[in-house]
Amino acid sequence: MDKIIRKWRAEDAEQLAKILSNKKIQDNLRDGLSYPYTEKDAQDFINSMLESDATKTFAFAIVNKKDQVIGSIGAFRCENIHRQTAEMGYYLAEDYWGQGLGTSAVKQLTDYVFKATDIMRIFAEPFTTNRASCRLLEKCGFQLEGTLRKNAVKNGEIKDMCMYALIK
């Protein structure tokens, strides 16, 4: 499996802005992202990831064979009694959906976090309607722990979410 995650770089901002200006991608993410997503938004995000606490934030660009950004993946350490747990999130540019690249990125991130840290549980909460993301997590060994009913409001719609976790 080729390594397809790497640290963010300032020059990734233009491509990241293009990816996140796709409503189909934003519809499966949490709120808080501007639409359309600008290059300035992307620069601010990249800077915040590069300046974040390396013991709590594990954020990477997903890249193609030409080292061009095609998505984002990160795991974020939780607090207090959950300090050895991390929440994971990711997205891919639409042109790369269904090619196994998300699966590779998730496997690389989870391997890295489990080897480099004391984190023992990584979880993700895709919307139940995001079947592709649920399948991806299952392919990576995540187990469905349950459905979080009426857990979110996205685009004015009440949504259920799946709770998936992978244990070290």
C-alpha cells in the first residue's frame, strides 16, 4: 500500500479550497465550514493544523501519486477520562470516491496513532445516510457500536449517526 497521507503544507491551500467547495462533500461533514470554501479558509485551517498540539491533533493531507491533495484526515484526542480516545474525521475529493484511497488513508492514520501514542480507541460518527463512509470504516476493522438517534441537525434535517470504533 502506497503511503498517501502526509503533513499539511501551505501550498496545499488552493487544492483544499476546491475540494471543500463541493456541496456533496460538505453535506457529510459537520457545520462550521464556509461555503464556498475559500483559499483563505484553507490557509487558516492548514496553519491551525500545523500549529496544533502534536500530542492531541494528528492531521494529515491525503494525496495522490503526484503528491497533490485529494482530501483530509485527522484524529483528535478527547479530554478528561476519554484522554486515551480520539475522534477521527476524513473526506476525499469526489473524483477519488470508490477507489480505496479513503480506506488506505484510514488504515495509515490508525496504524500511526496506535503506534505513536497511548490512544487505545479511535471512533468515527458518520451520518447513517453516508453508507460509503460506513462501509469504509467496516473495511478498516471498525465495529458498529450503535446508532445515535436524532443526534444532529444538518441542513435543517434531523440526522441519525453511527458510532464506529477501532480498539488498539
